[in-house]
Amino acid sequence: MPTIITNESGSLELLEQLAGAAGAQVLYPDRLLHGRVRDVLATNSLFVAGELATLLGLEAFFDRETSELSSGEQQLVSLGHSLSFLPKVIFLAEPFLFLDQVRKARLMALFKDIEQRFSCHITYSVTRQQPLIRNPVPEPVIGPVIDEMFRIQHRYPLQTKYALSIERLSFHSGERVALIGANGSGKSTLLRLLLGVDRPLYGKVKRTGDKRYLPAHPALAPAVSERTLPFTEQKHRLLEQITWTEAAYYFDEPTAGLTDSQRMLFIQKMSEHPQALIVLATHDPDVIIHATRIVYLVQGEIAFDGPTSVFTQQSRLYAWD
């Protein structure tokens, strides 16, 4: 059975101590690997890579570049890369950080199977996140359009399937929009197109006003000066640096790995600035429930776009009790 460390105040230190005693390194969630998925997994052999892809559900993007994957998919590839060396022990910090709820549950159940099949003992640390107090969400005061997309079709090089296909989508000041969907559904791609980081293959994006963006990985944020800090501390400091003076804010997994008090503080800050446009790609149910609008992506297409209250009544996947 895997060893689970949940003492938030000293979990990383204990994990590092255990890894050091075993002559191993800790796998952190912000490790970014580069190259094709098959090459990243084939450090031992293509045979092992194929079995890892099947075990971790990575076959669908076996020939894709890791840079084209979502943060959750990258985290699974990183785990697969570590397993490809057939280690006797493996130490993971926050292994579920960017995974959607379904993949998180599957990986938790899969750890025992991995230990048996790979003769590998897994030790991991995790920050427990409990349901927060859900305050009433006031009706938004909708202002002018900040960003808008028209007839967007976007895919990555050498891919035949579109990563994003949207006829029209607009965001107004005063909205708190939660972008939700499974890993790889197009949330991060949508954010990059809105911000102008990527240009769509087809279609047009209109942008106005000053905006601020916080990526899922602090390593991708130039504002972080203390790279030696743990992942979650880097993320918390990035959130603390926000002055909330811009017209729009875009967040990719803003509360992943944060403590409950840090998550609550972030939600409170959002509520204190009702005039701003806030768009969040997230799997956190407590962040979703405090949004005023849900955009639910399925394989790059919009499956739902409407008030949060309507979505929560219709959803069978998210727990709202």
C-alpha cells in the first residue's frame, strides 16, 4: 500500500528526508518535461513505454509533444517517465495537483496496482482540501465586453483534430467565469488564445483593457524571484502580488495545492472586486461554486455556457452538497 503524508506543515520536509534516505529524488508537480510523449516514456524501452501509456491512459496523445498537453496530462506523463526507469521506490509531491476529479480518483486507486505490477513502493504527500463555507454569490453587474472570440478553430502542429473549436465567445467586465472540463478539454488553450500567447489557426480574437495572467505552473511566471521555494508557496506568493487594479484577470488552476485558508482568501479577494472580469480554469469545486458563469468544455467545444446556478442543478459529476 502507498504511504501517504498529509501533515501540511512538514510534509515536504518529511518526504525529502525519506527520499534522501532511500537515495531517491522527490518528483514535484512543477517538473516540465519536453519532447514527444513516447520518447519521454521510452527511457527503458518502447515495450515499457507502451505499457505505461496504457496503464496511465496516455495512448491518445502518445505521439504528441508534451508542450501541447494540459497541466494534468503533463503530470501523468511525468509520473510515467519516473516509472519508466523501473525504480524500487518513488516519492511524489502533490501527485493529483492538476488532475480533474475523475482522473484523481482513478490515479489514487491505481497506485496500489502500480506497486504490484512494477514492484515499486510509492510514498506521496498531499495537501488535504476540505469543502469551504460557500457564501452567497451576488448577481453580477455586467459591463462592456473585454475579450471576444469569433469562429475559432485551433490545433497544434501535426495534429488533425482541433484542440479548440468555438463559434463565438465573449467575456464582460463584472463576470466571474469558471472554465471547467476534463484534462485536455481545451481550458489552457482557450486562455492562451485569449491572452495572445498563441494565435488561432482560424478565427479572430478581440482584446481590450489591461489584464493579468497567472499560469498553473509558477515556473512559467516571470514574477517569481524565489525559485527555491516549494511549489505551493511560490503559487501563494504570486497570488499575494496581485494588486487587483487591472480590468481582467485570467487564472489557470489558481488554488491547486493551496491550503484551505489560502483558498478562502483567494475566493474572498475575487468577491471584493466585482467590477473586474475574472476567468478561471479550475477543477476546484469551491472556486466553481463562487463563479457567476460556467463555460464547460468537452474536447475543445462548448457543451455548456450559462449561470452557475443552472449548471449545478444539471451536473451529475461535481459534488455540490
